[in-house]
Amino acid sequence: MGEVELSCRAYVKMYLHACLFPRCSINGLLLSSSSAGGAVCVTDCVPLLHSHLPLAPITQLALTQVDVWCSQTQQRIVGYYQANACVSDSSPTPCALKIADKIAEQFDSAVLLMLDGSKMSPDYRVPPIVMYERKDSRWTLKDKHMIMLRQWEETRAIAGQMMESGDHMQLVDFDTHLDDITKDWTNQKLNTKIAELASPANGNI
Amino acid sequence: MASVSEMYDVGWEEMRDKLRKWREDNFRNSEQIVDVGEELISEHGSKLGDDIWIIYEQVMIAALDCSRDDLALTCLQELRKQFPDSHRVKRLSGMRLEALERYDEANKHYDAILQEDPTNTAARKRKISILKAQGKSTEAIRELNEYLEHCINLLIVFPCDFHSYGKAAFCLEELMMTNPHNHLYCEQYAEVKYTQGGLENLELSRKYFAQALRLNNRNMRALFGLYMSASHIAASPKVSAKVKKDNMKYASWAASQINRAYKLAGRGTKENKCSVKAVEEMLESMQITMS
């Protein structure tokens, strides 16, 4: 299996999602706007749930809606992320595996990303993520060296800064959207802010 | 007063075995347990080995039943010495406080346990029974709700077997009974039924999504749920023409309500256009599979 690249925007939004709901399990979808083949570039993510039970109807609904949006915006769903409420356990739950399987049906190189809650304190040095890929119908740990986060220091700084300034309160996930459908789960406002904070010299964030 | 061993001509081993049998069969013959247990502990304690701890627990509970607080306290103190940090022993402390009607202190004990271990169902149950004993039925119901919600969460996030969703549905049935106006429980129940699958469950889920909407017509999850369940039923080859027709009606009603809600929400906000379009297309794409 090939390399996986995680963009600043995708990482920061996942991070803010986890910060916004520290005592809940949260999950979301990983998207890519690059063409298939070669490295998988996760360029964006859509936060899905935080409080609602991971049952079929809302999950199906979210997957379908995001799918439709992706086809309208030349993106595709390439993975799934989750952070468990119980920070000491970052292994994928049965629900995570099910959703990841579904995604893998449509995209061979799909990835399953678990956020490790125990490593998310402000002084963490390495990205608090554990990634799985599909090998022989099973989800196995991906080689850490095949996971790239360009400009990691900068990404980490942006994530921290936005947390400090309370930007995570503006993050909208699908759950929040269903509670108030005027809220935008594509999080355009946050995307703009992340792009502004990213170094202007860096073209490809 | 003659001792138990004298009265019944039994040795200490038989007394110990009797206590074990009563434990295993869950007998609450507290007076007998107190008589046999007290003598066994005081006369033959050193012979019991590690069994003595579970006997202390058994005798303590029985002593509370018989208002023998002196005996209960003795047993409790021995257990505390041996197992200083145990939640199980803390729960016994709480039970003793309950028996003495020192409810506030008992609650503090249980809260301390739950602070360290939110999954401790025994502590939650004790809190509920305290509220009932104090006649605080509203609060008891609230605690019961929390307890059930917690169970549901565990059952759904970590379904341990085929029956986990069924058990979650049962918890939700309880919640709906004690909270009939709560649209969220209705809607969650509908979701569990939908997830369980099969025609019968889908029809139930549709009914409960509809009920949730009656209780709160702005519950978007219920609206989408109604749309999805009705669509699936209408698409099923096993239903009669009438059922198909009815469900297509429900589905198209739900679809129009959804579209309307999104159009209203999208007014004035440029950023919402993507959602509105996404929903429209989604509803269309689902309809194709239906026919």
C-alpha cells in the first residue's frame, strides 16, 4: 500500500472536532480532491457525529449526503476517522470497522484513522494519530513512515492557535447540522481561517 | 444461648458450606445467615482461609437486614482493612449508610465510585433506590433515564452479541414508557429498529419516526428517518400494492418537508447552498433505487 498524505486543513478540523467534544466519541470522513492513483492525499474532512448513537439511519444519511457533495465538488471519500471517548483506548470500535469497510468498497486504498486522545496535550511532539489500511480483508496498522504530514510544526501550531482562540466552537459536524440545519457541515468559514493562518509562502496546503 | 453447632450438631465445614449454598442460590434468609455466619467467623475464622472475605460480605449484608449494625460494622471494617481501595467495599459502605438512612453520605460514596468508574452499574442502581426510598420519584426517574441511556450507549457502541440491539431497544421501550413526551427517545428507538433491519422492524421504525415528528415536528433526524424507512418499505418486493402505495406517500411527504426545511434554512446564507443542493440530489438518488 502506498503513501498517505494528510493536509493541514484535514488535520486541524479533526483536531478541533476532538477538542470541541472531549468527553464524547467523535467521528468523520476523510476526503481527497486529487485524482486516484499514487499517494492518497487527504485534503479535507467532514466531521460527522459526537453524541448521536452510531446507528444505521444517520450514518447512511451522512455518507450519502457527503457522497453527493463530493461528486458536486470533485472530491471523493477516501477514509474515516474516529476518536474514542475513552482516551486510554484508541482501538477501532466495531462501528468504525463497519463504516471503514463500506468506504473501502468504493475506494481500495481507504484509510481508517484513529485519533489517540492520550497524546493530544499541547506539548505533544508527534501527530496523535494511528492509521490503518486494508490488507487481505483486515484492517492492519499502517507503517508510520508511509504517513506524511507536510509542515507538521506549522500544522500543529495552527491547530493549537485556533483551539486557544476558541475557533473550535465554530466547528459544525453533521450532528450539529441536524440540530440546526442552517449550520454548514462543510465548515467553509473554518477552511478560510486555516488557509489564512497557513504560511503564505506555502502553496499547497 | 446454645451455639448453632451445638443446636444442629454441625461442624464448621458444614456451616461454611451452608453459607456457600445460600450465596450461590441467592437466598436472603438473613437471620440464619447472621446466626451461622457470626459464629463461624468468631469461632473458626482462622480456618476459613480466603473464603472469609466473601463470608464477611455475605454476613454484613444479612446483618443490615436484621438491623445488626454492630455486626455489619465489624465485617465492614475487616473488609476495609483488607481491600482499602475496592469499589465493591465502598458500595457495601454505601449500603450500610442507606440502612442507617444516612442517604446524603451514602450518595457521596456512590458518586465517588462513579467518578472513578462511570460504568459501575451497581452504584447507579443504589442511587436510584435511595431516591425511591426518599420518595423523590422525579429524581429517581431522571437517574433511571441516565442509567438506561448509559446502557444503551454501551450496547450500541460495543455490541457484544446478536442481541445487543434488541437489549438497547428494550431499554428505550422503558424510557419511552416513563417519558412518553420525549421525542428523542422515540426517534432513537426508531433508529435502533431501522438498524436491526427486516421488514417488520422497518415498519416499526417508520411508525416511531412518525411519532417522534408528532411530538416535535422540527426533529430533522426523525424526518429523514421517516423518508428512509418509508422508501425502503415501498421498495421491498414483499409488500402488498397498498402498503407500497402508502409508504410512497409517506416518503414523498417527508421529502417535500425536507426540501422545504432546507430551502428555508438556505435563505440568505450563501454558504448553505451546498447543503440544499446536496439534499435535493440525495433525495433524488434514493428515489431511483426505490422504483
